[in-house]
Amino acid sequence: MKTMTPQQRNQMMLNAPVSRVIPRLAIPTIISMLITAIYNMADTFFVSQLGTSASGAVGVIFSAMAIIQAVSFMVGMGTGTNVSQALGAGDEERARRFASVGFFSAFGLGCVIAAVCISNIDWLVRFLGATETIAPYAKDYATYIFYAAPFMMCSFVMNNLLRFEGLASYGMIGITTGGILNMVLDPLLIFGLNLGTAGAAIATAISQVVSFTILLIMSNTKPDAIHISPRNFRPTPSMYARILYIGFPSLGRQGIASVSTILLNTAAGVYGDAAIAAMSIVSRFIMFINSSIIGFGQGFQPVCGFSYGAGKYTRVREAYFFCVKVSTLILLTLGLFSMLLSRQIVTVFRRDDLEVIRIGTLALRLQLCTLPLWGVITMSNMLTQSIGYGIRATLLAISRQGLCLIPLLLVLPRVFGLIGIQCAQPIADLMTFIIAILIVRNVLKELRSMPDKA
């Protein structure tokens, strides 16, 4: 990979056509996101071969993993946005300090999360929605996931840092290597060594440590990357406040998603392990589709952060509209294709369980109906977060699976039963789309009123 000087990087971020620079930055992030989604689905696929209860365990613990990711993305997005804005303003020293503060803070938080969760593992799996039959599998799976939490969190932070520096290809190497390793280790540990669900978790833990090692090497050996060093770990209250303000939307989005997943598992548990397994399979597949759009949007964010930091507000708006058009087209295509194959998609995971197939097929088709709306929702969230509009970004971030979905999960299953669970997410998507339009319209109006800096 060709390295760039800081001057060349700034030139690309601030002056190259957005239709060229955003896809260039997005391709590595899309690959990283897809690989992550694929190995998440690989866990679901291989564990599903052990039985419906084991498959449900992956869905239950996914909410805990989402909490870890939520905290990681809060630190990573908050740090990365500050790094990109500092680089756009020409302040590399400030960028280095933010990078090191974010990295070492994430490692410390990961250690705390691991210690608390492992010491309360029995209570935790019950709290996350595990039934009597799912709980033993969930406990085996969760234990090793939590051991890897510090490395997992730092990997997410470093990947975000590299991405916001315009060096997503370096992050892609670390994430992709870990993902491929995980897919290779899954069948070996689950079936070859007869470790069951614990084998899937051990495979994930090993892959996270490998990704962590590669990303740290990339960050500290590449001349065009911001190096992470203990001597730059000089946090101040204002730095943490800045990281939390910008990063909180990510915590809100994924933290609320974890709460909604717990409620979903609890509501689905009334209808048996098959319902939990079916909704878990649908969630993983939908996340796979959405990962391509998030990856594309992550190519937009560094351009947005650099341009906003440099006072190029017209370029920020141009990049936003470009990403909305492209992402909506991608979602329409993927949605139509998946709709035609929805039953086959669910069958791949639980071929021998007709009840899982029945429940999952309808749930998948309903969620695919609102899939094209995610382009506006995702890009609006990334725009508001990347330019530092923390309150509006947080409101939008918590809408889809929080303000909209959680009330629906509390009400619809009581009124309509299982179909209420299956309908909750698409209805929440439609409500979130309306909220996104109302928020982004005002943000774009504000940007139009701000004159570009020379």
C-alpha cells in the first residue's frame, strides 16, 4: 500500500471529488464490515448445527457483545472524530494525544467489563433473556467472549482511528485477518475438538487478539499513521468530555440496541427456543446487509470530519447527498434479491427445524420491506456525529432500536402475539426515517447558512 504524507492526505480529503474519494475510503471499511458480519453469521451457522437451544444462545449473548461494541464505538468514534478534525485543522500534536487517550482508556474499560461480567456470569445470562435450556450454552459462549473484551475494544478503537485518518486499508488488514481466522477456527474447535458453543467463543476471542496485534503494529509502524504511545496518554477532563459528547451517539445506538435485543429475546421466549433462534438468525442476516451501508458511510465520515474542521461546509453537504443516493440504491438492490430468497436464507441456518424457518422467513420479509429507508437514517446519523452535533446525533442514534422499537416490543406482542414481535422492527424503521428527515433537514439548513472558509 502506498503511503501518503500529511499534506497529500489533506489534499485528498479536502479537494478530491467526493464521488472518487469516498468510494476509495469506503471499500476497505465495507470489506472490514462484511468480514465481521460474515464471521458473526459463521458463529450462528456452526453453533446452529448443535441444536436450536445452542443457536438461541448466540442470539442471547449477541446483546452482551453489542454492549461491548457500543462502549468501544463510543470511545472510537469520539476519538476518531476529534483526530480527523484536528488533522483537518493542521494540529497533529492534538491528534496524537487524542489517539493515545482513546486507546488506553478503551483497554482499561475492557478490563473492568471483563471482570464484572465474568464474576456475575450466571445472573447475566438470565438477565439477557436465556431460558432454562439456553442458559448452559449461553454461559459457555459468554465466558470466553468476556476474556477477550479488552482486546476487542481496542481493536474497534484502532480501526476507527485509522479510518478517520483516511487509512481504512490498514484497518481492513487487521479486521479481515481476524475474521478469516475465526471462520477457520469455528468448525475446528466446535466439532474437531468437541468444544461446542465454547469453541465458537474461543475462536472469536483468538481472532480478536490477532486483530488487536495487527492493528497495533499498523498504527505504530506506518509512517502516515498517528502512533499510539503511553507518553501521549495525557488525558484532561475536557478531552474526555469531547470524546464522550461526540461518541455518545454510538453508545446510545448500540447500547439501546442491546436493551431492545434483551426485550426481543424475552418476548420471543414465550414462544419457545425456536422463536429466539429465528429472530437471532434474522438479526444476524439483516446486520450483514446493513454492514455494507455502514461501511460505505464510514468512508464518508473522515471526509466529513476533515471538511468540517477545515470550514468546507459545501463539501460536507455534497458528500452527504452523494452517500444517500448511493446507499439507497444499494439497499434497494440487496432488499429485492434477499426478498426472493428469504426462505432459503433462513433454511441455511436451521434446515431441520420447520418452526424456526416459518417464524424467521416472515420476520425477514417484513424487515426487508423497510430496508431502503436505512440509507437516509444511517447517513444522517453519521453526518450529525461527524460534525459534532452530539445531541441531535444521539437522538437519531437511539431512535431506531430505542425510542421507536422498545415501546413497540412492550406493546405489540401483548396485542398481536408473535406477529407483533415480527412487525416491531419494520415499524420502528419507518418511524426512525421520519425522525431522520426532520433532524437532517435542519442540520443541512444550518450548514447552508455557514460560509466556507478560504
